[in-house]
Amino acid sequence: MSEDMGSPNYVEYSVVQKPNGKTKRLKAIIVLATVAVAVALFLVIYNFAKPFIMGFPLVMVLAVFVAFQFWKYTNVSFDYTIAGGELKMCAVYGGRKRTELFETRISSAEAIVGYSGTEPAEARGAARVFICVSSMSAPEIVCMVFKDDAGNKCAAYFEVQKKAKTVLKFYNSTAYKVI
């Protein structure tokens, strides 16, 4: 987690997603698939192509490389930056691949409400929902409802600290309903 104290209207924050059931299943599938491919290839090479058995270590290196490429999707963190009235949310996979999820003006948000365990009424019917939190039981989760570039209603859940609350309220006090 990081926070820039330079400008009063600039906030940068990062949160790591805690492993959930889906992430744990994905990790297990990657490991099992790598082992299954290795065993199957070894059996095929051993039974049908013994002269190529020396190439098996190369095949194993390739299988581990492919597994490593998928493994990064099991370690996700979310970064958001508020600067100049713009909220930019990014997902970072494996600490290497950064993907921008959305960018929106805070002043154009329809609602900025606190999350208390149930979906806020303002977020119902959203075409896209962005869940950018460590876990849905984390404290200080805010739901921001806005329209994307195509005009679709979107809801974004993200964790905020005190400074972020102040900046969100500064840029859109009419939609701000966080306690």
C-alpha cells in the first residue's frame, strides 16, 4: 500500500487480492495440468519414441514455462490513482503485467457509497462490476457508480483510506454518501 503526501488532491493506493477459492483452484489446476502433461509426454516418448527420450528435459522446461505464464494470474493486485479529478484503476498480474480496468471523472459519478456487506441500491443493474479489493470483508470499501465511455452503467468496489475519502468528497460532494 502506498500513499503520496505531496499534493492534497492526489492519491495513489495499492491493495493485494487475498487468495480465494477460485484462485486456489486455478493454482491446483495449473500444477496438476503441468504434472499430467509431463507424465503423459514421458510415457508417449518412452513407449513410442525412445530415441527422443533425451529431449524430455526440454519438454519439461517448456511445460514449466507455460505453467509459469498462467501462474501470474493467481497473484493479482489493484492500483488506483486519483489525480486531477480522474480515477484510474489498474490490475497488476504477478507484479509484472499491468492492465487498465477503467478511468473515469469523479465528478461524473452517479453515486459514491460505502459498502456494508450488501450491494448498494445505486449499483443494482450495472452492466459491468469491478471488484478491486483485497476481499469483500475488508474495511473501508466504497462503491462508485458511473457510466463508461459507451454509456453503460458500471459499479466499482475499491478500498479507500482517509485521504481518498476526502478527495472523493472534494470532487463530487453531491454523490458522496460515505460515512
